[in-house]
Amino acid sequence: MVVVALTASCGARRTAVTTSEPSSAAQSTTIEPPDAITTTTLDTVAVASTTAERQPTCPAATAGDHEMSLTSGGITRTAVVHVPPGYAGSTPTALVLDFHGHGGNSRAAQRKHGFDAFADRDTVIVAYPQGATQLDDLPGWSTGAPGRDGGTVDDVAFTNDLLDALSRAYCIDSARAFVTGHSNGGAMTGLLACRLSGRFTAAAPVSGAFYSISGGCQPTRPMPIIEIHGTADGVVPYTGNDRLASIPEWLTEWSDRNGCDDSTTTAARTVWTGCTAPLEHLAVQGAGHDYPAGSADAVWEFFTRQGL
């Protein structure tokens, strides 16, 4: 449960939301709640029978990076939010969440994955959540990794809370929310496809470590997915191991969930057919566990086809 008071969506009355822009001296900007939705009174003779429509009003935000802080599950959590230059605060805007890998951080993912350039071009908000400290004293996501994930942090609940916070701090189009991540962040992406399918339009795990999910994977609807993985990944083996399903096995499970009939492979890309939701896989030949070259392009292109 979020402790930060955020109680309205785009176009409705808001409580104060605090965000900050990183700088040498930490500064915060408080967005005050409007006293009321402002409407314009038009001359009845000039407009004749035309009815003036109330336009949505969302908080203004300058282009660039902002830090968001909220309380979820009793602990303070953060995310870096990149706002594109075209963000107007009056038009519902698409959102992408990008989860960093184990031992990484939100800033590193932002630099390494390169989504900001696409976001600036297409006017999309990108949020980079920060993982909590795990049992090995490194930041990451609770996805069931043995010996590392103590189960004390509910990152699915945090993601749900973060989506709520973002929807109140910015004008977010809830029908165009997408999720991606690398390694442990890819595992988190896969977990969210199972647990929060009603809140995301599509998912794109990259080099994900897909451990068995307690209670199984039970999405509320078919989920559009593209999975990207290096065939020479030595950290999360493409062929799996005694703790991890192989990538083909994981994809077969999603093929069943999405009701696919068959698949066709052209070069390194596999596309399933007859599905109730798109399912694709990009096997990057010879690539290891580092973020495979071209992954961001493939993720963004897939998201675009799903309505980004």
C-alpha cells in the first residue's frame, strides 16, 4: 500500500506529489493541487448550440530526468523518470518501465539500454525503478532466485504502487503501459506479465532468469510478449539448468497461455501464429549475458506494433 497520498488520475483533482530533478544540490519541486478544474465560459451567441468540453488537466513537468520517491510495503522506493520534450501535460502519454539487472541500478539501466532517445522521438515517458537490497546486499528484484531473494520485499506490489504514483504525477495513458528489463529485470518483467497482466499492454524480457513462480503463472488475459536472449549466455543459459527452465521451454508455456497454433523461424526471429496475443522470440546468436546489441531497437519496435 502506498503511503504517499496520490489519489487522482489525469484530469481530476490531485493531492500534492513531490518529485525532484537530480542536480549537484538536491532540489525538490512540489506540484500543488489545483483549487478546481478550470473551464472557459464562452459567449452563448458565438458558440450557438455548441457545448464546450472540459479538457483534461495534468501536472506540468519539465523535460528531462526526475526522481520519484514513494513508500511501498513500509520501505522507501525510488525511480528515475525520463520526461520527453514533447510532453504537454494535457495529452495522455504512453509509459515504459525498464527494470535493471541484479546488482545494477536505475541510472545504469538508463544509460545502457538507451530508451531515452526513442522516448524523446515518440513522446513516451520512461521510468527506471530502483531495486531493493536483497540477501546478498546487492540491489535487485524478488523473483524467486534461490539464496538471494528472501521474499521480504514484494516487488509486484511496488510496481503496482509505482504505476499508481506515475499516473497521478503525470498524464499517463493507462492503456499504453509497457514493461521491459534485463537479466533479473527480465525475470521481473516475466513475473509482471503473470501477475499484473491487466496493467501492462505488452512485455519484453531481455536475458531473463525465469525461476519457478510460486503459485504458477496465471495472467488475467493473453499477454503480447517478445523475449530476447543470447544463445551463448553463460549466466542465464539459453538451454537452462537445474534451477532454470530453458528459453524454448519458457516460450512454449507462453505459447500455450496465448493459445498459439504454430511458429515460424526466419533467421534468428521466431514468430508464433494463431495466437490470441502476439508472441515473438529473438535469439541473438553468439551473444552472452550483456545487454545484446540491438535489443532496445527490437523492444521498441515490438511495443510500437502493440500501440506504443
